[in-house]
Amino acid sequence: MNEGISLPVSGNNKSWTAPTGRRTDEWSEALVLIGKSQDRAAFTRFFRHFAPLIKAFALSGSNLSANHADELVQEVMLKVWQKAGGFNPEKAAASTWVYTIARNCRTDMFRRLQKFDTPLAAEDFNFELEEEEPFAVLHTRRGSDRIRELMGELPPDQAQILAKVYMEGKSHSEAANELDLPLGTVKSRVRLAIQKLQVHMEKA
Amino acid sequence: MVNHHPTADFLTDYATGAMPPAQAACISGHVNYCEQCRRSIEQLQDIGGALLERLPPAAVSESVLDNVLARLDEPAPLSFDTSKRGLTDTAIPGLLQRLINGDFSELVWRKITGSLSVSYLKTGDEHHEFALYRIAAGGQIPEHDHEGSEMTLVLQGGFSDESGHYGPGDFVYRKPSETHAPTAIQSEECICLAVMDAPLRFTRWQHRWLNPFLQLRAG
């Protein structure tokens, strides 16, 4: 563990010293600053870190051209600026919050490109969590930390399927076609991965 | 108390954005009633966040940052307020409220049988019909099956069929060709949201003559 040792921060982001602990905490703090005081310096830092990840997300599965990927980066980062006030670091990790915005923007972009006519935007399907008990919040945080820890221990075939469905936005049957696997195999690998990451599910 | 939940497969499709809009609206409706599934979806979204952190970054040119910085002062677009969603048994989930644009009574209801009527809503989903079904208190939907699949979410009242009892917030999924004959509870009329990818088919001879009129109204 690197705790307590101050490491040089790589990339463009030289003015910022990361606090010890999880990287996401640094970005949660930046989001809070953006939301509270429209801090453009914090936003620029946030952009330099997340824009290349959002672009990689847009390009994975190669469904979007480089131009559309840049357009998606712009849309997502504008939403980050506009919605940062609603970000609650107690409830979600910054990267999860960014992921949901990127996912919604990409869904809307696909639908626009396919001239799919719907009165609903992807973010209309979002839900807000009610005010929660501190215990429940702690529980959720532990769950999300655990998922990040366990991610590295997934067998490659399960990690590959998760990347397909999450980063490329493929349905189970699209993933099955591309990997030339039976649909049942894809479904069970996704389910196994989710179990390993200890996501709690109600019995259907 | 919600007792019937969507499967892990459905929640994953919802969390990854792979679900068609009509079905996603149905899951989103269930989630309004169900704290446990909300938590599951949050954790499933955490997987997305964790995977995003691990992607190899793709170079973004400075001009993209300049463009965004130049646009920060634009007014934010108006968006539907998702924060006022109650968790009471009678509240209509927020997204549905918007599609209904009023109260159940303001919708156009078409009668199918004496105790069953239907109202079609628009989601823009070309492959799924998105409709509300209203069953009179104690009324029965004649036995039917489906050529396709059906997601059902109970919004008001409740019904029972061969496999159990379902109340507000409960989610039921029927695969193609599963037969059932739901009966509404005696005390109250039952309103359900049903999302189908093929029309239902009545299976008993008394009602089969209705089948030609039951075409899928997707869109």
C-alpha cells in the first residue's frame, strides 16, 4: 500500500496533490467544488482526468467515429458542470456518477444517429435516492469500495464480458454474437461476475 | 411491501443502458417502489464506474476543452424533475406520470371485455407496446398466452394468478407462451403497466374471436 507516501502525480495535473487514500476521493472533492462555487480550475482538472476516459468509453466497441466521440466528451463534460450541484459524495463515487452521465449521453446519441423518435431522454429513467440512514450510506460505500477491490480478481473471461456490456453497451445477445458464444454462456458469465463482486440482488 | 423483483439480467441491462426504452421505463417504475433493487442498480452502476476508471485513456485535444470552457455559461437545459418521487403504494412513478400527463381517469380507455380495458402510451419504442391495463375489482382477464414476452408492473390494487399474488410495485415477467388468467383483488380495481413485444392471445374459445383485434401497438 502507498498510504502515507506522497507519489508524484502523473499527467497534466501537476498543481494538485492527491490526498492519501482512494483516487476517487480527489475527484469527489473536485466535483463538490464545481457544484458549490462553479470552480473552473477544479473543472479543468476534472476534465483533464475524465475526458480521456469518456473518449475511450465512446470509442470502445467502435460504434462512434472520433468526431462523435469528441462530441460526446463535450456533452458529458457540460452535464458534469451543470449537474455537479446535485452530486453527493456520500452516495456515489465520482467515477460512477460520471459513468451514468456518459452512459445516458451515449444512449441518446445512438438514438439521435438512428433517428429514433422518443419523447424520453435516457436520463429520464434515472432515479434519485431518498435521504438515507447513515448506516445505509456506509453500507453502500463499503459495497462500492469492495466492487473496486474485487474487480482485479475477476477471471479474464468474466472481466471481458463485463467490459463488453458496460463499456461497449452491448446487450447480452450482441455480446454473444461478437464473442461467438451461446447466449446462455454470456448470461451466466455476467451473473457469476456480479456475484463475485458481491452485488446484492433480491430474489426475482 | 414489494415481493416480486426483476431478475439480475434485467437489472444489468438497465444499468448498462442496453435495455429498450419501454422495458427500461417498466424497470424504472418498479425501482420507484423498491429500495432493494435501487441499491442493486447503484452497485451495478459502480461496476460501470470502476470499469471506466480502468480504461486506457484516449487523447483528447485541447480544442475540445476550450470548446467546453466557452460553453460553461450557457443556461442548463430544462430537465424533468426526477427528485420528487414518492415511495407510497398509491403514487404513480414519476416517469409514468410524465407519460400519462395527468391522472388515470384522464386517459382514453378502450374496453376489451366487461371487466378489462386498456390505454396505450407512447414511448417511441418501435418494438414494444407500452400500455396500462385496468381490471375491475374482482374481475378476471380471460386466460391468455403471449407470442412474445410480457413485463408487468402493478400500479394500483393487485391481482392473483396461478403463480402468486401481486400488489403495487410488484414486477412480473412472462416468457413467450406462458399461459395465465389473472384475477383482480375483490376490494379495488387493479391497474397494471404491461410492456409486450407481441400481442396477447386469448386461449379459450369464448374469447378467441377477440384475438384479431388485439394487434401490437408499439411506438
